[in-house]
Amino acid sequence: MDWLQHLATGFGVAFTAQNLLYCFIGCLLGTLIGVLPGIGPVATIAMLLPATYALPPVAALIMLAGIYYGAQYGGSTTAILVNLPGESSSVVTVIDGYQMARAGRAGPALAAAGIGSFFAGCAGTLILAAFAPPLAEMAIHFGPAEYFSLMVLGLIGAVVLASGSLLKAVGMIVLGLLLGVVGTDVNSGTVRFAFDVPELIDGIGFVAIAMGVFGYGEIIANLSRPEEEREVFSAKVQGLLPTREDFRRMTPAILRGTALGSVLGVLPGGGALLAAFAAYTVEKKTRLHPGEVPFGKGNIRGVASPESANNAGSQTSFIPLLTLGIPPNAVMALMVGAMTIHDIQPGPQVLTHNPELFWGLVASMWIGNLMLVVLNLPLIGIWIKLLSVPYRWLFPSIVLFCAIGVYTTNNNSFDVWMVGAFGLAGYVFHKLGMEPAPLLLGFILGPMMEEYLRRALLLSRGDWSVLVTRPLSAGLLAAAALLLVLVLLPAVKQTRQDAFTED
């Protein structure tokens, strides 16, 4: 098989001393920020984007990818031991994981999360290696009309799969689209919506929005909570091995979570968060065995399945990014920014023009998953000590790091003020229950949609019917319309609401 030869090439790239070092750094940072509540991979990758200027492209992307899937591992540690989801996709792990810890079974819970994460991560990477090349070949035949229709489908998918109110998700998408048109129009040279502010002529900085909404916004939200809510579970972790009965029950749950996460990770707006919620919902619908602990009281399947799903989802979410150039979630949108920094065009060209980058990244995911298993179990004691650091000492260093990172991007103090403004906006979104991820996707996809629509209309001499006369474009638009109609049906609306119910 050709892809096995490509994988051998990828392992040759990944097994260099430099790439192994940055893979380890990414996994370590990912685990750390997964353990620390309120930071998350989006804010961390946004903060580290300026630091990747000096790195080779392969090393930079390997490190950033390690941060993403490493955060899925780390998030389960605090969810189980401290009753705080370190990462948003670990929210459902809290329900049964913490109850197991309170019952003195923190070890089996952590082991179930680690084993499920490792298996799902490896399976998700295998799917990425197998299905990405044929999808990339198909994507080469995409024209401007098809890309525009695909992005419309992606935005509607982001609305449908966003947690919370549909109306709020639509509002965030629209706000992201509006922010994306600020600056100079590349075709006409006209400055749009800059309001005579010279710093806005080149548009709003992507890093400023990401750091502000996800970094500063989360910090302000955390500081607004009473310190008493930061409960630390100090019981010692003893005995990591689950029992034979635990293995018998969690094995099918891991397989179900892996399958579900692998599919949902590819969908626009999906990824690790939706996969974890959906996997837990499926497990709750599955019949309890005689003598099994009820869900919400410390069922090991309630830990193994969502942790498997969020890791599988985080791996397969690279498929639309690397094959179609479409970021399916906020982290992948940041990866687009990282690739752009290094003059790499996301999409099918990555596989043809940069095969070492593509296959090196895929191979590094297997290595990274192995590193994470070795890292997470022995370092649990250290993570718990980190959690005992008062947040009032932790957040100033995060704020400073964000400010330095955004300033070094353009050496412009205006960007620092922009981060502060978007931080306040992020806090407002948090208080209103508005998920900020659709805003970031709208901001990224908006200018790309405009560009592809213009190209399609130029090629068709202004004929809008080109969007529906080309079969693939018409099919994608029909799928988008069908998705929109389906989600408005009462039964589907209720199912969607149930999928995001935590208890």
C-alpha cells in the first residue's frame, strides 16, 4: 500500500531529534494546560503562535498539534481528581470521574481515561492516515463555487453543532463574518469599516481576537467566581489498575466512544467537545448490567467513553483541515493561522507540495499519544500540586504572556489594547451563555468565502446560477439547507438539546 510507504517516510521525519523534542514540548504543554482550568488549547495555541515564527514548519505544527490532543488527556486529570474540567471536552468526565475518586477509585478512573485516550488517539490517527489522501485527491477537483458551498455547509454545521441556543450561535457566526470584512478589500483596494483608525486598515488581527476572547475572557470569568468554588480534592491516588470487571465493562464503551468521536471530529463545528457529550449520552442510553453502578454515581463507562471520544475527535478533526483547507473547530482555525505564518496553503496542496509535513505530522501523533501515556500517569502528583497554586498568582503570568505574545506579532501596542477589548467581549459572551468558537470560525471563513464567491462569479461572468448548476456545489448547498431544516424540527431540536445536557 502506498500510504504505508508514506507513513514510513513520516516516521523518518518525526524521528529526528528536533521534531521529537517539539512533540514532547507540545504534549507536555497540552497536558499542563489541560490540567489547569480556564486556559484551554485555543488560548495556549493563540499565545504560542508568535513563538512559531522562528521554528521550521514541521516542528511548529507538530508542537501545536501535541498541545491540542495533549489537552484532552490533561483535562481528565482535574475532572476526576478535583471536580473541575480542565478542558471543555472533559465536562462530562466530571460527572462519574469525580464520584469514582470520592469512592476511593481515582486510580481506575484515571487508568480508564488514559487507556481510552491512547486507544482512541491511535485509531483516530490511523483513520486520518487512511482517508486523508483520497479526500485530498477529490479536493483537487474543487472549483471556487464548490469551496464557497462547502464553507456555507461548514458555517451551518458550526451553528447546528454549537452548544446552547441556535439563535446565539447564528449571532456569533454573523459577528465573526462582520469582523472578517474589516480592513482593505484585496480586489478593489477600498478600506472597509476601519472608522479612520490607521491600525485597522490591515484588518483585525486573528491572534488578538483568539487571545482576547479565549484567553482574557476566560481569566475574567474565572476571577468573577468566588474563591471557595475552587475545591481541591486532596485524597491520594493509589492503585492505578482497574479490575477485570472494570475492563469488561469499559472495553465496549471505549470502542463506542472511539467510533463516535472519529465521525463527529470530521464534522464542521464538531471536534472533541461534541464527541464527548454525544458519547456520554449514548452510554446513558445503554442498558446497565446487573450490579453496575448507576451513571452519575461513579460508572467507569461514563469516564472511558467520553475520554475516548474526545481524543478520537481531536485526531480526525485534522482531516478537513489538511484535505480541504476547512477548519472544523476553533483550534483548527488557529492551525490555519500557524500554516499561513509559514507560507503553507491549507488544503489538498499540503499532501502534494509538502508530503514531509503531512506525513511527519501524522506519524508524530502516534509518537505523541505514546508520550502522553508515559507522561500522564507518573505526573499526577505534580499536577495536583500545581492546582494548589492560588489563581490570583497564576493569572497575572498568563495575562503578561498573552500581552507579550500579541505585541511581538506586529510590534504594535494597539494590538495589546485590542486583546483587552476582546477580553471584555469574551467575558460578556460568557455571561450571556454565547459560545465564542463560532465567532472564530466565522472570522476565518468569512474572507475566504468572499474570495471564492467573487472568483466563481468572475468565471461565470456574474451568473449566480453557477452555485446550483455545478453538481457538487449544488449538492453541498442542498446538504446545508437540509441540515438547517432538520435542526428546526421539534424532535431533532429536543435531541440536540439532550446531547448537551450534562446530567
